[in-house]
Amino acid sequence: MRPTAKRKLLIGAGTLSIGLGIIGIFVPILPTTPFLLLAAACYMRSSERFYQWLIGNRIFGAYVKNYIEGRGMPVRIKVLTILLLWLTIGLTVTFGVQNTIVRVVLICVAIGVTTHIILIKKRKFEDS
């Protein structure tokens, strides 16, 4: 593959990943973190400008940087994230889905995401 085609493909994949990550903020089944990390990896390999934009972004920047650097997540944010996750999954399972298999899958996703969040290193201070 030519370098320019590979670069364009990686930038496109990174941009698509950011879009999916943004949707994942509002849709509990779609994970935000993996898509933002994928975007960072794609941008890192294709465009320093896009990578710096993502890392410097006031919404996603600190989130991605802290995760990449292994700095952890404040306990307050962990608790809030888990509460919102279970609230949205619970409402969806109760009122939005009739199929038992889909309900089981949603609960399994919630358990998996909760486990992942709990295992993320705790950060004492709310710094960025």
C-alpha cells in the first residue's frame, strides 16, 4: 500500500473511531474508551497534527492521555460512570427490550464494563 493511501486510511479510521466513541458516550452498549484509543493509535501512525488535536482536545484529551499513561481514573468518576451505566442498561432491559437473549447480552456487557472500570487504577486527585 502506498504511504499516502495508508495515511488516508488511518486518518479515516481514526475519525470514524472518534465518531463511534462520541456515540458511545450516549449509547451504553457502545464502548467509548476503546474507540478513542483506536483513534489515538491511528492518528499517531498517520498524522501528528490530528494526534495532537485529540490529545489536546478539551473534552477527550485528558481522558485519552490519562488512560494511555496509566494515570488512572478518579474514584468519583468511576462511581458516576458505573451508576450511569447500570441506570441506562437497567432502563433498557426493563422498558426497551423484550428479547431475553438481548437482555442477557446487555447485562453481560454491563458486568464486563463495570469490571473494567473497577480494575482501572484509582487516581487520588481530579487533576488532568
